[in-house]
Amino acid sequence: MLQLRPNCECCDRDLPPDSRLALICSFECTFCTDCAATRLGGRCPNCTGELIPRPIRPPVKFARFPASAERVHRPERCTAS
Ligand SMILES: [Zn+2]
Ligand SMILES: [Zn+2]
């Protein structure tokens, strides 16, 4: 099950579970589309894997499968270009 982390690892902006701006890698490192395009070159800076749009979980599922509340923020990994 996806964790659905609540923020971008680079810029710490909020990425709610229904956000269309959220991208993830296969390890669920989570970034916004802006950082992916301008700073990351479309690759995860932690594992170098590709970043793809995070699927939207149907809201009715959140009672049993809540989104993660644990914020991950590692801006030192995100080199500005
Ligand atoms: Zn970002
Ligand atoms: Zn990754």
C-alpha cells in the first residue's frame, strides 16, 4: 500500500492525497512536479529511479487506509540547477 506522504521532500510544500502535483519513485520518495522539472530532471535524487504521477486513492478508502502523516524533508539531496 502506498504511504501517500504529505509533502515534497525538496521544497516541503503540502501534497495532499488528492494532489495532482505529487510524483513518487518506486520507493515512494515523494516530490512535487515543480521540483521534479526544475531541480531533479525527472529522477529521484535518493535512488535515481524515475518519478511518476502518484495515483489518487478514492476518498472512501481513507477510513481504513489513511494517508501517512509523517513528513519527509531532505532538501540537501535536491541540487538546484
Ligand atoms: Zn517540491
Ligand atoms: Zn527514490
